[in-house]
Amino acid sequence: MTPLIEGLSAPAHVVVTGASSGIGLALVTQLLAHSQVAQVHAIARRAEHSAALQALRNEHGDRLLCCAMDITDAHSRQLGVARITHRSAQLHCLIHAAGVLHAPDIRPEKSINQLNEPALVQLLQVNAIAPILLTQALLPAFRQAPAGVIAAISARVGSISDNALGGWYSYRASKAAQNQLFRTLSIEVRRSHPNLRVVSLHPGTVDTPLAAPFKANVAADRLFTPALSATHLLRVIAGLHNEDSGQFFAWDGQAIPW
Ligand SMILES: NC(=O)c1ccc[n+]([C@@H]2O[C@H](COP(=O)([O-])OP(=O)(O)OC[C@H]3O[C@@H](n4cnc5c(N)ncnc54)[C@H](OP(=O)(O)O)[C@@H]3O)[C@@H](O)[C@H]2O)c1
């Protein structure tokens, strides 16, 4: 089996956010099927009550630990990080798949007239602020890793230079902010964690609850299942080298301009 991360031969301890649904759940499923993975910490707000995660736990036992965490809540993050690092003093991979595009009271904006402060703040919090603060709290657990990956699942629409269509102000801005935060981290950790690769990844357009309201406009062959997207993403992660740190890659390994 291909190593989970290039240069890592030890059993791998992995954290995945957004683990209750879509891409995050598919990543957890495939990570548990990988023989090198010793431990997966699956984060979602009600992780312990997720039927899908419970089914995986029945199959894989203690290799899967469900961690109830609202990533936007500092106290919840603190409790969750303590539980994760108690079990896995050493981490090798952190994948941020939690994210929000719409909610009952949030719709992606078509025009500046639809922009509203609570929605903009909420998307920035979930998609950009919470992931980097969770990373800050977990980073000490990466220090001794012979090789490691921190991957923030971003979105191509977060690319500023690729933005030809406009619209989706809050989501685009939150993903651009996420990209900048993780790019900045990649530069800082070059010395302190020379074998830690920090990347942003675009998963493709994926048939999940997040994409559901918009999938009618997507050609069937361009709409991935969560499982296919997860397979692509894990392949990109496995192929990363130290010099790839700080880059933004699509599901097929192609670099995306910022
Ligand atoms: N689907 C696509 O086409 C597509 C395209 C480009 C990028 N992406 C990105 O891919 C990532 C995964 O999206 P998806 O399509 O798999 O979405 P999804 O199926 O809607 O899953 C979103 C996940 O985020 C978690 N989440 C949301 N708010 C949270 C919070 N405050 N605390 C903890 N967890 C929270 C949800 O968990 P709970 O609600 O259970 O807590 C859920 O597990 C997102 O970052 C998204 O922006 C998706």
C-alpha cells in the first residue's frame, strides 16, 4: 500500500474535521481502510451521535475516535484538543474538511445588495478563523513527526486570480482568507517543522449537502462522489514533498493560482 505521507513509515495518527458528512466522512472511511493509519480522530459538532461514524466505529473499534467539537467555539476546541493529544501525543496529518457555504439563513450572494454582516462573519469563522486556531492548538503535536501534512480543504472559488464570475462574496472571501492563513503558516513552519507540508486543496465539485443546491448546473461527469473526491485528495496528500508546502492544489494535483 502507498504510504499515507511520503517519508512516513511509522503508524499514522490523523485528525479530520467535517467528519460527519460529505468529503470529511469519505476521508475518514478511506483513512480507516489504510493499513498505515493507527488512529483517526473524527471531529464534528455531534460526532458521537453520527450514525455513519458509529457504523465505522463498530467496524474499526478504537482506531476511530469521535470527537464532538464546534470548531468555532474556543472552549469546545480546547476540550477536544486535550482529548486528541491525550490519545495521540504525536500527530502526522490534519485535514480540515469542515466548512459552510449555505445555511437556513445564509445563501451565497449574487449581488452586493445581498451581502450581510452575520453571514459574512459566520463563513469567515467556520471556513477560515476556526481552522487556523485549531491548527495552532494542534501544531505542537506535529513537532517530532518525521513527516506530516496539514491540508485545508479550500475551494477554487477562493482563488482571487481565478475569479472571473463574481458573486458568492462571503464564501470566496472566507476561502481566500483560509488560503492566506495556511500559506502564512507554511512559511513559518519551514524551519520549526521542516518535514511538515501545509497545503490548501480544492476537492472538485462534490455531491454533498454543501453542494446540493447548486448541483443541477454541474455536468454529471464533473460532479464527484465524496468517495472519489477523497480518493483524489488522499492521492495528492500522499504525493506531497516538502517543496510543495505552501501551495494550493486541485484534486488532480494541478497547482491553482492564488
Ligand atoms: N462539495 C463541494 O462541491 C465542495 C467544493 C469545494 C470545496 N468544498 C469544501 O470542502 C469542505 C467539505 O465540504 P462538504 O461538501 O463535504 O460539506 P458537508 O457535507 O456539508 O460537510 C460539512 C462538514 O462541516 C462540519 N461543520 C460545519 N460547521 C462546523 C462547526 N462549526 N464545527 C465543526 N464542524 C462543522 C459539518 O459537521 P456538523 O454539522 O455535523 O458539525 C460537516 O461535517 C468544505 O470546506 C467545503 O467548503 C466543497
